[in-house]
Amino acid sequence: MAQSLKTIHATCPHDCPDTCSMLVTVKDGKAISLKGNPDHPITKGFLCGKVSRYIERTYHPTRLLHPLKRIGAKGEGRFEKISWQEAIDTVAAKLGSIIDSPFGPQSILPYSYAGTMGRLQSSSIDRRFFHRIGASLLERTICATAGVAGSHMTLGARAAIDPEAVLHSKLIINWGSNTSVTNSHLWAIMHRARKAGAKIITIDPFRSKTAEKSDLWIPIRPGTDAALALGIMHVIFRDNLQDQDFIDKFCLGGEDLKSRANDFTPAKVSTITGLKPIIIEQLAHDYANTKPAFIRLNYGLQRHGGGGMAVRAITCLPGIIGAWKETGGGAFLSTSGMYPLKAASAFERHDLIPKGTRAINMSLLADALSDNNLAPPIKALIVYNSNPAAVCPDQSKVIRGLKREDLFTVVLEQFPTDTVDYADIVLPATTQLEHWDLHTSYGHLHVQINEPAIAPLGESLPNTEIFRLLSKAMKLEPELYAATDIELIKEALEPSAGGFNPANVMSKITFDQLKKEGSMRLDLPKDYAPFANGNFPTPSGKCEFFSTSMQKLGLDPLPSYTPSHEDPQTRIDLAAHYPIQLLSPPDPAFLNSSFANLDWQKQDAGRPTLLISPIDAASRGITEEARVRIFNNRGEFLAHAKITDAVLSGVAVAQGLWWNKDVPGKANANATTSTAITDLGAGATFFDNLIEVEPVSNSDI
């Protein structure tokens, strides 16, 4: 029999700005090769080490391939296999009884985030289902909302320059961005720009791989980025280095901002940030005098109490020097707001949401599951595209909530994660090689398709199909779930007016053309610069140094510096017990908790490690590779010490996230993080975390 060989267009689904275009080769129904698409103008055929072995992940022996029902205690991870019919009937009956009970439908909480970034498998039939039954809404705040809010108040949209334009930049600042690891294709463009004469600076408390490769590393104290931005403004205004013409034409509140920045002298900012005044002076002069100047800021710097204001302050800087008008100048946080696809309100059927439905902040899951005064209490939790037992702040409290016998928990998953161990019903979900999806990007300007390369393994099903089955079992209107996945893609591609870009930039992007090409760029000019001539989608139509929206909300309308909740300079009482600021960025081998179950990725990561300064290690009797206990009043976890000058004294770094079940102590860094939220956007504050460290012996474990 002749062998059947075909190549399928696919897209990496993970929470990464690169959104890589991929090609999957299939022989006789089995995926045999996966590689980057060399024709994609941004990703150019290169895949990271995690995704390059995605076929092995898909066929991994620990894949969940059948519906499961819990037979042990919550947390034990003991299940028996059941049929899809029993699984769906059980879930539908339980949700129905909760809806009909005095607790009502709002005691049901969906919990999902970015396990996939695809529009279908993350936010289509699932959203319609929960809206229709009247479940509590979920505020998806765990990653980016502080930065989104801060940049939105300044710029009006999640918009940025074309990443390809960075090739023309002459000064590149990675501000809180480990770009070479977390945005590798943009780093490749930066590297080409450096060969053409650009200088690369990285501002980061941690000497990351990007900092190591940069021309200059500026080791700022965690959580003080807004103060540094205001200090840069001070020097620019003091020395008359601003682009007054751009400010006068396209910005609102220039004089107000100048007055605010006047208070942030290099000497004052030095005491806040830990940077010498000469560094602040030189950075300001380099930034103002080098054309074009580009800032790549990322979401790590907004994961502290003042994170929203930090991003707001930084995104004011390009307006002050007129960087937006230069090809290769400006700033880049996200391009996700630049796609005029069908509005989420229509695609997800927001019209179905009952008036007065409450919203639960996902970053406060620990509190929501244990708050005796929450009315109604959470009685059912439906988890998909997330692993809250590993990724949520205040992990110990989350797990106590998941152990509640009166909480009915359903988990849609590909692998037996920490969260799966607490499920009552487990529903096996497909991987990216087994379902349709549609992707935009927050790191470039392309729309991409994902076509299933193989049939679903075992009895696994796409999220869309699982929620169709639940919708049917709960007798919801067929119009909410009858559309096939291909029909959903076509619906999502319907251009909408009123967004940042006009609908016509989508006019050439159709399902048939996407299926043929795999990826299509928005119809925008080469080296697109969204704000070269103003056009800021703010209430004033200008870059708002003075935010009219914030003024209406009763907030400070100007950029300011808000210390972290657990800043050792302002929380001297807390720092007396827990004097070290802990950062917990992703390990390059993992993506949040994804890939952390795969042996080859764990081998790359090594073992849970704490980077600690020589001064802090010596004062605690900690030696290289010693096992240490990292703790505070919320919890503790274990790691091995790596003594390094890559972190400042008073700062430690624990890269993750490891699965709890796979590490000594059965906890990761989130055992110590808090549910305190950011100043704007109500986001998570993972990097706002004071801890203490001590050596432990194996006998102490």
C-alpha cells in the first residue's frame, strides 16, 4: 500500500509573543515531523527548544486520553476511567442541581487562561456556555492587566510599531524584558540592528541571558521602574532634550508632566532604584539623543503593586522625545489590539450575560475558594487552559480551597497536572496537532491558522467539542453551539469597525487563503508606525501624559511612582523578618507550568534553583548547591542555591514554574506569593514578594 504523506499549516498555541508558524508532516495519519515555517517573515523557520519537540509531547505516554472520575481523596490523583456519556451526564447533572439550588448559577466559576492562545479553544463555545447558564464571570488578570491598563491610559490601545522596523533602531532598551529568551525572534531583529550600529541596553534586577548579551546592564531594584522613568523625564526636561513640537502637536499634559518629573531628581531616584545618579543621567541623554530609540517593555515589570503606573510612565517616554515619528522608534508592549476581528462581545455572546452577574478576579482564586462571606460561595469550578494549583498566587491557600469536599471541580486537560489531582471529573483535551484554531499575535502583525494534522488521540476532544456536549446535555439553544470549528473561524474573521485599525486591513484575510498560506499579515505599510502622526485612540486623540480617563476615575492623572506592597524601603516591619525580594520569572525550559512535566525539559532546567548574591549567601551560611528553604508568612518551598553576582544583594531569583508533585517539599515559588493586586488593572503581583532563606539538611525534609 502506498504511503500517504501530507504537510499541514500549524501555529504554536502557547503564551509567547512570537506565535510561531509551523509545518507538520503527516504519514498515514501519524505526525512524523514538525518544523518552523521558513516562509514566515518574523519566525523564519526557527522554533524554540520546547516546541521543536511538540510531537513527542503530543504522543507522550502520560497524555490524558479518557474521561476520568475521582476515586481517592482530593489531591491523591486516583481516578477510574469512565465513558464520555457518564462524564458529560455527571457534569451536566451537578451543574444543573447547583443552578437550581439556593446558591444559584453564580456559584459556578469558570477558570481559564492562556494554556492556548487560540481564539476557538480559549474563548468561543466555552464563553457562550458560561454566559448562557449565568455563571460568575472571570476577570482574567493573572498576566497582563496592569500593563495593559497603564499603556492604555497613555496610548489608548494595545498597539506598537511593526517589529520588523526595529531593524532601523539605533538605541534598543529591553526594559524588564528577557527578550532573547521570551521573544527570540524579536531578539534576532535586535541582533541584526546591533550589527548595523545599534546599542542594546537591558534594565532588569536580574542579569538575564538578554542582559548578558547586551552592551549595558542596568541592575535596577525590583518594583522601582516608574521612579527611573520619571528620573529620565526629569533630565530630559531639565536639559531641554524633549521634542517640543511632537509634544505640542500630539501629546496632552506636557507642562503637567514636566512639573511632576521636576520632583524626581537623579539623586532622589538613586535612593529609590539603587542606581547611581550618573547612570540615570547618561541613560536619559542616550535615550533623548539617539535616533531612533526603541523600548521593548515586558510584563514582568508590572507584576508588583505599582506595576500599572510603571508601564504608564515608561510609555510616556517615546512621546516626550518624539520617538514615534522615527522608523524604528517608539515602544512595544503588545500588538494584540491591532486586529479588527469580530468583536469579542459578539463572538462570545456577551448579550447572554444576566444583568448584575458578578466577576471574580482570577488572581484572587485563593480568597474566592475560602471566603465564607462570599455570597454565593463557589460550589463548582471548571478549569481549562490553566493549572491553578501550580500557577496561582498564595498556593497553599488555593490548594486548601481545592481540597474542599463541597467543591465540585472539573478539569479539561492534556496531562495529569497538579490541578487534575483535585478534580472530581477529568475531561481529556486535544493538543494543537489535533484541532482547528485561529491565532493572532501580541508580538507581530500576522493572522494564522492551525489545521488539525492528526485525529484526536484516544478519546480526547477539543475544548469546543467538550462545551458543545455540555451545552447539549444542559439543553441550551443549539444556535449557541451548533457552528463547527471551521464555521467559527470564518465568523471570527469577520472584520469589525471601531477598533484601532480599520476593518479593511483584514479584507484579504479569508479562511480559504489562510488555509492555503498558513499566515497572513494585516494589510499595513512596511515598517508600520502607528503613532507617527498622532492618531492616538485616547479620549483626547493625543498621547495622554495627563490621562482624562484616570481623572474621571478619581485616580492620579499623571504618571507617578507607587512602591511595591512589600518594598523593603517602605515595609521596614516586614523586611525585618523577610528581607529579600524574590523574583520568580519563567525558566527558559518551561512556559509558566507548561512543559514542566516532560523529562527532557526538566533535564534542561536541572532542578529548582535559587539565585542568591554572595553577600546574602555568606551572611546565612549558605554554600554553593546547598539545599535551601525559601519562606515567609504565606508558605515555603525548597531549592538549591546558586551563588552569583547576577542578582543584587537583597534580591533572589527562583525560575519556574515546577509542578508541585515533582519537587521536594511539594511546592513551588507560588507558595510564597500573595493575592495583593496591582494599582491599575487589578493584576497579580508575583514579583512583589519578601522572603527569607535558610540552609536545610536532607534530614529536615
